[in-house]
Amino acid sequence: MSLSASLPAPTVGRALAHTRTITIRGYERSDGLFDVEGHLTDVRAKDVTYPGGGRPAGHPIHSMWLRLTVDANALIVDVNVVSEVAPFDDVCGAIAPAYRGLIGVRVGAGFRGQVKRLLAGTRGCTHQTELMTTMATAVLQTLTGSLKQPDDVKPFQLDGCHALATDGPQVAAFYPRWVRKPQAEPVDVPTDL
């Protein structure tokens, strides 16, 4: 089976207006913990003015960093947040300490809901919170092969996407213990990681 390498060519003319880049890297530390670092940037193709300031074209409006330090159980043991560039430089970064409220939270089922409960609205930064929830799956990818999970607990990735449906052929081949018979109705699986 061949997958397309890119989107189809646009059918109308267009000009670049905005670029958001998110880069996430996971590191295994020498002390047995893991650092997962995210960087979010927003760059406008034209000069932009907003209350309190502006940026010339090509310069970031946002450049924000986030580091989660987790153990092999995906439990957050440290959080670092830096707003390197923000629309309100002197105010945006002041919310960084609120993210330390995630220390002790496990990245896994229900994680995005916990982040929203702790950091939604004025309790957080829209961009840092978005970066945090995007990083959740990267934490689990970083821990692949290291994540400690009891044998009697269904692996977290099963029923998390169509390819790993517990009534599908991949689970039958690679996780036979967790196979279930197909149901007439689709199973409503929470997607809140």
C-alpha cells in the first residue's frame, strides 16, 4: 500500500499568511527519567500590529518552550515553561509557575482533561496549554519500550485509534490477549489523552 507524500496541489492562487511550527523532542536522561521538550512558534508573513505592540514580517509573535520531566510510569516530576517571545512579553510569561501544578499528574487517559481543568482560560496561556496537550502523545512515544505497565492492564494504545481496535487484525496478531469480538455498534472510546 502506498501513501501519498503530500497534499494535492492547490487549485487557486494563494499567499502565505501564517506559519505555526511545533517541534517536540524526547530525551532519556542518565538518572532514569525522561525530558520531553516542546517549542511552539508563530510567524506572520506580513507585519502585524496588535494591542501593546507588533512584529515585523518573518519575526515570531510566539516562541514558547515547555519541558516535561517524567518517570518511566509517565508521571510528571517537573515542569518548566518559558515564553521567549509573546505578544505581551512582560505579562505572558508570568503564568509559567501555574504549569507546575501538573507535577504529580500521569500522562495517559484523562490527561488533556486534567490540563484543561487546571489551566483553562485565565489560569493558563492558550499557547502553552495547547503545546502541553500536543506533547502528551510525544511523552508516550518517548517512553515506548520503557513505560512500565502491569501485564494485567490493557496496553494504553489499544482502542486509541482505528489501527489498534481490539476487534481488528493488528490486535489479533500482536496483542491476542486483548482481542474482543466485533460489535454491531461502534465503541465510544474516550480520546482524551
